[in-house]
Amino acid sequence: MPPVFGWLCNELPYETPTTSIATHVHNRVPGMVPYIELDPSIDHPLVREQASGISLHRLAEINKAVMG
């Protein structure tokens, strides 16, 4: 099945809102969660981090902001 269009609907701790970032949803085999690819044409830090990778330190910062 080809990727389908979607929107990111989660608010993550970035200065620029993360809701309504265009995505491509890649379905995988049953029982495996879909792969959500953020639209690379969008200029947003989250999109850049997905494309270039994210450090464990940055992941911990986001997790702490979200989970408290």
C-alpha cells in the first residue's frame, strides 16, 4: 500500500507549533505501528531532527517536557 497523507496532531515542546505538520503515513505489516514521515518540505525543527537524527540528550529533554 502506498503512503497516505496525514497531519501530525500532537503538540510537542517546540517554539513553533507541531500540530498540523503534514505527514506521509507508511503502513507496515500487521501488528507493527505505521511509520510517520514528516513532510521534508516543511521548515520546522522537528522535521529537521527527524531527517538528520536526534541525540539521546535531546530526546530526554523532549520526554521531560512532555512527561514532567
